[in-house]
Amino acid sequence: MEKIIENYKKYAEKNGFALNPDKQVVERVVKGLLENEKKYGQRYCPCRRVSGNPTEDKPKICPCAWHREELERDGHCYCRLFVK
């Protein structure tokens, strides 16, 4: 789990935002990602509903298609993994 968290931290820094400083939130989200990977074969955001249709669900793979828009609008993505 620590390697995954480190990778998301690097991704955030490279793209001008940050990983949530609340370690519990980050661990909860990553656990959800890993559960979805085990269940569906992809790291779908735990805050998104997976339909089972791979084409429809592709944008829900973390980092999801909406995270940048949510960061700009709300200061964090919907699941709060990333913050401004």
C-alpha cells in the first residue's frame, strides 16, 4: 500500500496539486482502490459506481477523468485523495 500511496503522491506533485495530508483518508481511498482492483480488475475510484461495462467505467479508473475539474472547482477531488 505504501508504494501505491507514494506513486499517487508523485503523480499529484508532478501535476501541481497534492495528496491529501490526512493519512487516514488516503489509506481509506487506497484500500477502496485495491478492493475494486480485486473485484473488477481495475483501480476504480471507490467514490464512483462501477457498472460492469468496461467502456462506460474506463473514466472511473483512478485518477478518474473528473479529478482535475473537481480540484479546480472544489479544491479536492470527489474522494478527497487529491487536494489543491
